[in-house]
Amino acid sequence: LFVPYNKQEARKKLALPLNQPVLLFVGRLDPFKGPDVFLQAAAMMEEEAQIVVVGGKLDDDRELQDLQQLAVEYNISHRVHFWGARPQKELPLIYSAADATVIPSYHESFGLVAVESLACGTPVVATRTGGLTTIIKHGETGYLVPRCPGFFAERLDTLLRDTALLEQMHLSARPSVLHFSWKSVADRVTFVYQEMISETAQLVAQ
């Protein structure tokens, strides 16, 4: 399933620049997941990275249109790539092409995107919340930060400037999640969804 590809080959297949940093967001485009925080952080960074956003619909999607407008306002639209939702089989290639995956969510009960990214050898910079704190080893396989664009920008700049650190995190990423069998991941995700359904039912009953 989720295994690393050669970074340069992955970028060639995806038509991404070979000699520029690439940062990745994967997920729904609703504010809860924080894609707006990601764009603001990218605009604040000193390092000029290519920004890839995977998720949402490319046609008639108000949230996508809002994010595209934000990219224009932040003057980064020329390096932001909105790819829409992609089939799961394409995700390992996309993760492998990135220097880091960014997860600026308000909360994550589990953090499946983090597991997938690390399994592909790509470090993660994420909000210090929920299940993300048990998946990402701060300073070893990525960074856990407050949900603030400035903190994300600072850590991403640190990571992209230090090639030795980036390489060490790349090497540490996959081994850190090998104890997750995909069955256990699926079971955990199912449990989280069941909890959400139960909580919703209780709210409706009230």
C-alpha cells in the first residue's frame, strides 16, 4: 500500500519542480482541517516552496474557490497547486514527492494522513492535538506545533533549510510507523467513525 518512491522520479511523474521544496496538504478543504492555515503559513515562510493541496472538488466547490482567492491575496497563487481528490493508489507517489506533509487540523482523533505520509518516508509538521501526538515523534519524524500559521512557518523553514535534518527525518519516518498494520489502522478509523456517529445520535436525541 503506502511505500516510498524515489523523490525525483515521483516529481517527474507529477510534473513538479525537481529543485524546489514541495509541501503537501491532504484532506478535506473545510476549515476544521486548516488548509487556510497552511496557505497563510506558506506565505509567511522565508523558503519559497511549491504548495500541493490534495482534496476537495475542482468544480463548483465554494471552499476551493475561497482557498484559491486566499492564495491570490497572499501572492502565492503562482506556486499553489490544487489537485482535487485523488485515488488512494496515487497517494504514495504524491507523498513521496513532498519534502513534508502539513496537517494544521483543529483536532484529529487518529491521524491517518500522518501514518500514510510517514510510511512513504515523508516527515510531518502537524498541530499538537489528538492522535497526532502519538504518531509523530517531535524532532525525529516531524514537528508538533500550536495551531498558528507563524509556528508552522517557523518549523517548515527550519526543516527545509537543514538538509541533514530533513534527510534524517526521512530515514526515521517509515520505521516509526511499521508497527501500524493496515488492519489496525482500518479498525481504528472504523472505531473513530462509530464514535462520531454515536455522538451525533446523542445530540439529535437531545
